[in-house]
Amino acid sequence: MWKLLFHPIFGRLFAAQIVALTGTGLLTVGLGLLAYDLAGGAAGAVLGTAYAIKMLAYVGLSPVVSALVANLPRRAVLIAADMTRAAVALSLSFITDVAHIYLAIFVLQTASATFTPTFQAIIPDVLHDEDDYANALSLSRMAYDLENLVSPMLAGLLLLFFSYHWLFGGTVLGFVGSAMLISATALPPRSLQKARPFHERMTRGIVIYLATPRLRGLLALNLTAAAAGAFVIVNTVVIVRTSFGGTDGDVARALAAFGGGSMLAALVLPRLLKRLGDRPVMISGAVLLTLLMFGQAFTSPQWGAFLALWALMGIGYATTLTPQGRVLRRSAHSADRPAVFTAQFALSHACWLLTYPLAGQMMTAFGKGTTLGALGLVGGLGIGVALWLWPQGDPVVVAHTHNDLPPDHPHLQGGSPQHAHPLIIDDDHHRWPTHG
């Protein structure tokens, strides 16, 4: 795994991800303090609205932006997105009105909705070996978890000497550093793409995604992960403060337990995936999450047990989500991967758009037990749908018949309309053949 850090392309891309994530972590802390400075006791409502805007930008705009940049050089797209995010972060130091926060978050997250799927779709073109790609996904998962651990500590250290406005300066440096690393990296060119009208470019990723059984199952597992993840993100502070009478440090320790469990799973997953495959591993992670949610709905663990349960939640969370890049990679041709990764980005965040308010509002109205029970039902629903839509075995080579193609079509190569090969939804395969 660690040898990938010295890969001439992936190593720099991973470094760009690290510095950008560090900047994003500082932004999260600084944004909370800015909201409190402007809105006082209503800061929670301001942040809730800001995060809702973030999700709406991810869900609604990512397919549109992806279609707009589909034929542009990928390095230019990534650098432009980073510099846009840096400019927005710089502007936050001068904001004096809550409405301006909403506008800034909208622009920043639109840039992120451009950057992230484009970045994710590059990695399979850089690392062709399946094991290397699995290791890269684990490193990426650990990078997100480290950001959750390191950025708050770095922000706390900076706040000892500077006002919170300087955190936005750190965010600017993170995005500019990411852009500089990407500019110094020779990225593989985009695969040749067929000229398509804008509306087709905008919807192509979602069409491929929803026509592929394993990807429909992947979306259902994203719902399970979002149910558990939303509860952890939204309600950890509430549980630690109210149930345990904890401090800010205790909240940080609980989130660190969740992140530590996720990192542990990321270290083990490459070998596990090589032995068992994607579907069994991801479903096992989703089952673990759902059992943990139901189990905690009817128990009141002590502090030590609570931390252990949060670490197990992290393990289940990473086990469910980390392999998804492998599933996406083998479900699309290189030219269509950016669109399919964008579809995953949009549809998975639609799950969070559902579970975030569910976790927050139910916790306030009904308490921990009912909330975890309801989210456990959502998680169980996700598993059930995944088992139904994602067939066991999930063969790569699929026998099918082309009644829609003329006998002289190049895809048939002069052979029978009935044949078998690795099946991917594309211009010659508009739908998945049904069983039998």
C-alpha cells in the first residue's frame, strides 16, 4: 500500500488531496465560529441551512457541471475548481451578513462538486492494477479520517495565537497547494469521447448507473451508510454532552474513535477484498452498521463501551463505502467514468440529504432510542434492496442477445447476435439482460 505514495502521479494527487482536505477541515471550524459571530445563538440554524445548501449543490449541480466540463482538460478543470474554492475561502474573512455565507457556500460546494468526481475518475486511469487501485481507495479513506482527526487539532493550535479569520487563510493555502501539486502532475488525457448533446452528457452517468444492477445495489448500501453516518455526525455531540455530561474533549475522543475504526478497516480492506470480493464485504459492513444501530436503540452503554461501539461504527462505515470505487471502475468504460463517478457523487449525497434531517429532527423530537431504531430500519431497507438488486456472484462476463443490432454491426464482428463478454452499459448495451 505505502509504495503508492512514491508513484509519480498518484503520489502527487494523494498529496494534493491531503492538503485540500486539511484546508477543508480548517474551513469547517472557521465557518462554525463565523456563524456564531454573526448569528449568536442561532448559529446552529445558520450552519444547518449552509449544510443543506451544500447537499443541494452536490445533488443538483454536479451532473450539470460535469456535462459542462466533459470535454475540457482534466488538469485545467481541477486547478480552476481549486482556485475557485480558494477565492471563496478568502472572501469568508470579509463576510458581515448571514446571506453572504449562504452564497459563498453555494459557490464553494459547486466547485467541490466539480473537483471531487473529476479527481476520483482520474485514479482508475492512473492505477490499472486492481490491487493498487484497492490500496489507493484505502489510502483515500484514511486521508478523510485523518482530516477529521488532525484538522480540529491544528485549528485549536492556530486559535491559540490568531483569530478564527486566519483559519480561512489556512484553507486558502490548502486549496492553492492542491492546485500547485496538480499543475506539476502529468495527468493521463481524457479518453476519446463521442460527441453528444448537452442533455445527454448531463444524464449519461445516471442512465448508466441506474441501468447497472450492481450500481443500483451500491446506491442502496450508500443509504445504509448515510443512515449510520448521519447519526454519528449530527448527534455525537448531543449524546456525549447530555448522556455522559462530557466536555469538548470527550466529543473529540468519540469522533476519534469513529475515525480510528474507519482507518483500521481501511488498512485491512485490500486483503479482504482480494479474498472475498466487493459485494460480500460491503454487505457485511452494512449489516454491522444496522445491527449496531438497532443494538444501541435499546441499550445505554457506559462511556468505555460507547467508544468501542463508535469504533465499530467506523469499521462498518468504511467497510461499506471504501470499495465503491472498485465497483464503479468495472461498471463503466474509461470515457464514461467521469459521468458515472459524478452520478455516484450526486445520488449518494441524495441519501445524506434524506438522513441528515431525519437524524437531527428525530433526535430532538423523540430521543436517541427512537432515532436509532428508525435509522436502523432505513439501514435494513438499504441492505434488503441491495440484496435484491445486486445479484450474488455478479458475473463479469454476461451472455446476452443483440436483437437491436443489424447483423453487420461492428460490435457483432460478423458473428451471432447472441454472445458473451464483459458487459458494461454503453451505446451498444442500453439495458442489462434479465435472468433467463
